[in-house]
Amino acid sequence: MAPILNLIGMALIIGVMFLCSNGKKQVKWKMIVKALVAQIIVGIIFIKVPAGIWVIEKISDAFTLVLSYGRNGLDFVFGPLINIEKSGFIFIFQVLANLIFFGALVSVLSYLGILGLIIKVIGSIVGRFVGTTRVESFITVANMFLGQTESPLLIAKYLGNMTRSEIFVVVVAGMGSMSVSILGGYNALGIPMEFLILACTLIPFGSIIMAKIMYPEQEEVAITAKLEIDRKQSGCNVIDALGNGAMDGVRMIAAIAASLVAIVAVVSLLNGILSPTGITIEKIFSWIFYPISFFMGLSGEYTDFGAQLLGSKLVLNEFVAFSELAPALQSMDYRTQAVLCIAIAGFANIGSMAVCVASIGALYPPKKEVLAQIIVRALIAAFALNLFNCFLVGLILSFG
């Protein structure tokens, strides 16, 4: 039954994207089919093929090892505050603090050109196979590693010549992705790194499918030359890049901590107001998103929970959703764990709309009006991207 529900869910998502499309006649179905085939192949390789599973495991182990090195810096500065046994669980130290180290590391890798080289190589393969433009191929692959505010920096100088469809791809890929800088935070909550890495691998082709159905190209593409990355955006030298990345991490921590304080407090307030009725915000979410959760093919007890997580992710943010999911993972089977982790692995939430418009608009202000016009569609497409990926993962895991 679960595989059938997953297939129906995937078909429904593609159908909804088409119904919401602003250019149904312009949809290039050959491109969509190629991207869909590639997405399925990528999923099978990393979920079922021993070599692919080995790659995911090794990348996951590498991330975990790097995280452990970051703790040395935290221990030097914060001492016993990061030791759970001595100080208890303090969210900002045990979960968020390592973002400083990850932010610095990503910035250094960007400055050295290592990250850019990897993105360009994989992006060229994606573009040649699917038929996307250079900038679309580049940005969707970039979002395997970078988030909604970081990846646009790589193509900032091209924004003025990009079509509306290309900008739509940028926003969808960004909102549907996670930055590697923040994976350590999710992992510290108790989310398995292997699922987070798997979610990242499904971003390029998945975002192309969603974006190119909902907002197909209807203009003449102006950017046809080879893209050049300005790696010095990270800093004037390695030390400067290291410092800039660390400060980006600090700003990220402040933004996440502030939003979580506000969100958790507001939800608590609303639950207090609703207490005479016996209804909670979480329960309302579970009712609204139950039809979507149903197609995940979960056992009855987890369908309501899955709906609640989807609501928390969309209305609040993925950190809140992951913090709700983490304590329950031990009681779930492997397929349920994977499906729920993939479903909420992305920045697609209401607050991200303002973040994208502000951050990308700041890079090229004349495009701010375009961003405002497409942002709601982009949120729908990005949310659908995460759902499509979780249905695909559930489908593949249903066999064997």
C-alpha cells in the first residue's frame, strides 16, 4: 500500500505544479522527464546501491568528524558550558555554537575555489543531461552545499541579465535546500547525518522539476557564456575568509536563536489561549496537513505526527520541526525516519519568503519587484520539492 500512496503523492505534486503553472504550454516535458529519471536514479544509487550507500556513509562520517574538531574551539572558549554532563543541555551551546566553525570552513573552501570547482563540474553534468541553462544548472548544484542566502552570492553579477524563470529556479532551489553550514545544528538535535546528506543530493534535479513546471522559460536567455565565480567575495585572503565565515556563523546563530525564542513563545501563548478548547496549534497543523502526510505511507500512529511536522516546518521553521522529530526517532523504523527527515529538510517556510526577497533583492535591487511577484509560487514549489523527495525516498525504501 505504501508504494502506491507514494506514487500517487508524486503524481499529485507534479499535477499541482502544472495546475499552478504560469505557462502550461511552455513547459518542456522532455526536460522534466530527463530530470525525473535522473532524480530516481540518484535516489536508487544512494539508497539501494552498495557503492552509493557507502558514499553517503563516508560523507556522513566525514561531517561528524569535522564537527568533533569544531568542538575543540568551543571547548576552549566556552569550557564546561558545552559539556552536557556538567552543564546540562543548553541549546545555543550544544546545537548552534558549531555553526561558527562550519561557517568559517565553508567560507575558506569558497575562497580557495574548491567549493566552486565542485559545483561547476557537477553543474555542467546536470546542464548537459537535462538541458537547463548554465546559471540554472550552477545554482541548483550550489544549493546542495549552500543555502538560500549564500548561493545567490555566487551568481550576483549575473542577476541583472537573468530571466524570471531563471530567478524562480534560484529561489526554489534556495528555499528547498539546506546549507552545509547548518547541518551540524540539525545533527546535534539528533537527526541522522545520513538523511541530511541524502536530502542535499536530491536538490538539483528535484528543484528543476518543480521550478520548470510551475514557471517555465518564456523569455530569451541572455546568459550563455561560461560562468565565472568571484571567489574573493569570501575575503581578500584565507584569514579574511576565515573571519568573515565565522562572523556569518555568529549572525546565523543570533538569527536562529532569536526566531526560536519568538516562535516557541508565541506557540506557547496560542496554546494557552486555546487551552479551554482542548485544542493545540500542533493539533490544528495535524488536521490541515493530514491529507499530505497520508501519502507518505506511514503507519497510522505516525500519519498525524507527520502532518504536525509539516505544519511546524511551513508555518514556523525546520529547526522547530526537527526538534519535534528528534525525540521520536528511536521509536520509528528506518523508512519512517528517512521519510519524515527528508520531508522537513529544507528552508521552505513562510518566513523564508521575506529572507529571499530581502537577500537577493539587496544583490540587485531592480529585481526586487520580480522577486515579490514570484515568491509565493516559489514557496509552494520549494515545499513541494521536499515532499516529492520524501515520497521518492519512501517509494524506494518500500522495496527490499
